[in-house]
Amino acid sequence: MELCPTDLMKLAKHKISDSNLIKYVFEMIGCIKVCHDFNIAHNDIKPSNFLLDQYGHVKICDFGLSKIYTENPMSFDKKGSKYYMAPEMFTNGMYNPIVTDIWALGVTIYYLSTSTYPFDAETEEQLVEKINNCKYSTEKIKDDRLRDLIARCLVVNPNERANVNELLNMPYFSAPRANTWLEPGGLYKNRKICKTHDCILKPKIENNSPLYRRMFPHSHQARVRYTSNNF
């Protein structure tokens, strides 16, 4: 298991600088893009499942709920962290888990920028109502471009939610910044977001998992089981 000293949940307990936040958000989306390009829904997107490696780059981990889907990904599963669940997951019908990953990403980005959840409640019933209404405060988010990006993730109608490619091309990543690590147009200078080994935590060798055979076709790496003991 490669060394990843911390995760984004721990960092969110303190103020994340604007320059680091844009870097983390860009790399998180890149991690999810790798999964979705392989027709893999992560199904448990949240800050603690994004680690920082020894070079400060984001890597996604914990594929315990992940699944490989065909051309028409649909699911009945209601597993995962409720604070990050999309509205359609609280119904009795099927939903597209690729699209619910985007909703969870929006909640994750909101949490990283504010240290609070967009939808919080004392009971599950109240939480579901708030999620379905999709009303949240943007008072703590000063950057209008970041607000827009989160808003494109937190859309009640799953058919109107942005996909990873649309998110990567939003103005939040193309606005000029001093000493930025982004090329004009939102292209990352030092890292190609499409490379699997840059985005997925290198796992322990435990079994010949179909999920990891798909993402790492030239290796025998297997499913990640991430615990605090790995650090």
C-alpha cells in the first residue's frame, strides 16, 4: 500500500486555502472521471475517501461499495453515507449510480469549502426532506464560480446533473490565478488526470477482483480495503 499521509476529511477540519481547494476539487473530479470512464460507479464519494499522497496529490480509495456497470448503469442499492445520498436514492425505484456519484461530489466539495454539510438534520426524515428540497446556504462560499460548480452537482433532477467532463470545463478551473498550477483553459500542467495510477490508490494484493482487473489490466492488484491502520 502506497503512503498517503492524510485525507481530505481531516484537512477540512481546518481552513483549506483557495489555491489548494481548486487543486483538490480538480483532482477529485479527475479521480471520479477515471472510474466513470471504466463504467465504474464508486458509490461512496465523500472527503475521507480521497487521500493525499506524499506529493500532495489526491487519490481515491475504498471501493467496497463500487460496481462495474454495462452501458445502462442502474441500481436499487441504498448503501452509503446518507449525508451524501442523492434524492433519487431515497425512492423505491432504480437510479443511475454514475449520476449519484456527482451529487455526492457536490456535497463533498461543499464540505471542503465550508466544513459543514449542505443538508444537515437531527433525524433521517428531516434530512431526506432537506435533500429533496435541495435548499442550502451559499453564504460561506465567496467564489461565484465555485458556487456554480456545486450547483451543477446538486441538481434534484438526475438528468440535468453535470457529468465529469462538463465539470472539468467549468469557469472555476479556467479563471486566471497568480502562481496557478492550471494552464489556460483548465489543463493541469504537471499531471494528466486520465492516468489510472495517478488517481487510484495502489491497493494491497488480496484477490483477482474484476474491478481492479479493469482499472489495472497489466497488474494483479486487487481491491482496496482502506483503514486508519494503513497510515
